[in-house]
Amino acid sequence: MLSKSQISFIKSLHQKKYRKENGIFIIEGIKSIAEFIQSSYQIHSIYYLAQYQPLLPALPANIKLFEVNNAELDKISTLQTPQGILALVRIPENPVLDVKQLRDAFSLVLDDVQDPGNLGTIIRTADWFGFKQIICSNHTVEVYNPKTVQATMGSLSRVNIFYQDLAPLLSAKTVPVFGAVFNGKSMYDMDWGKEGLVVLGNEGQGISPEILELISDPVTIPRIGGAESLNVAVCAAILCADISRNFQK
């Protein structure tokens, strides 16, 4: 059985303040946990219902294992319907972006994206299309928010996430800076080339004026129907697909 202090500690990690304070975040589900075990992330501990233990891959000896019952899992899970297994993972030190990583590749840049589910879906999309890094503004939602982690479906273990002030990065003009806007060049006519930064804006406000000025290549996904706008994660998926198609030519 878990002690009250263990339950209290894990429940505290549902909040950003305590994730940051302890350097630990939560992942749930056997598929995601298996992918993190095989990544560079360090697993702190795993909490599982008895039937899930045989599903775990080979584990390093330093990972703490705790068998729990349904009542205990309900208390520590962030989900309304727990998935039978939960792990605590150490948050790595904030990575520093090397501008050399921007060459001969495409990277997504998120300007104050606020919805955790959107961020998680964008990470999963980036992973699908082979984008290795996402650069977030300092006011973009926290990547270790449980809803974000859950939405990545394990892809967070393969995509590098950076948080930094976007203006200096985009001002350097190291590679072309594409931006998703309403009045840019049609995606179908865009010469993507072989490298670039692709800026996506806030759900309600779009790309901020300061960042908008730094975009060298405004791009639009042509609208055919009557919808007012596209969800930012959907926009990311469409642009990633078109870039990937052109990059492989």
C-alpha cells in the first residue's frame, strides 16, 4: 500500500508549482511509459495495477516499483479513467538551443500557444512528420502539464522542446522564418526549400505583432469553406504535411 505521504506527493505533481519544485512530472499508460523507458529521460518510479507488471519492458535497477490497487490509482492519477499504470519522470535540465540544429531541417515555433491539448497534439504531429524540435515562447503552456504529456502519446520522448525569447532567435535570420497567417502566400505556391522555422500563433490572437514583423515568408492555408479559422494544432499538421512532402522531393 502507498503511504499518505506518497499519495500526497504524487497528487502535488498535478500542479505546475510542485512539478517545477521537485523536477518531476507524471506520465500514464503502458505505451507512453514504455517509450519513455527507452528514451534519455530518467524514470523515477512506476505505480501499477498487478495485471500491468508483465507488460513492462526490462527496467533499470534504479527504478522504484510500487504495486497499487484501484483506489490508490484513482487518487494519484490525473485522468478521470486511469490507465492502470503511472510513472514519475525526472524533468531534464532546460536544454539550450544550438543554432546549428536549425540548419538543413524544419522546426516549429510556438508563439504563446495556451491549450495543453494543442501543445501535446503539435508535439505528436511533429514526431509523425520527423520534426526533431519545437521552440516555444516563454509564455507557451508548460510541456509537462499532464494534459500535454497525455496528448503527446509518448512522442515527447523523441521531440526536443525549447523555451526561450523568440525575438532574438528570429531576428538572427539563421534560416527562413515562415509564419502561418491569414494573408500570406498560398501554401500550395510556397517554395519551402530545405530548412526553416515555422511560426504558429496563439489560439485567440494569432502571432503577436512583435514576432509578425520578423517573419520573412508569410504563408496561408487556403480557405475553401466558411470556417472562420483553423485550430492551431490542425494548422500545424497541415503545414508539416506539406513541408514533409516538399522536403522529400
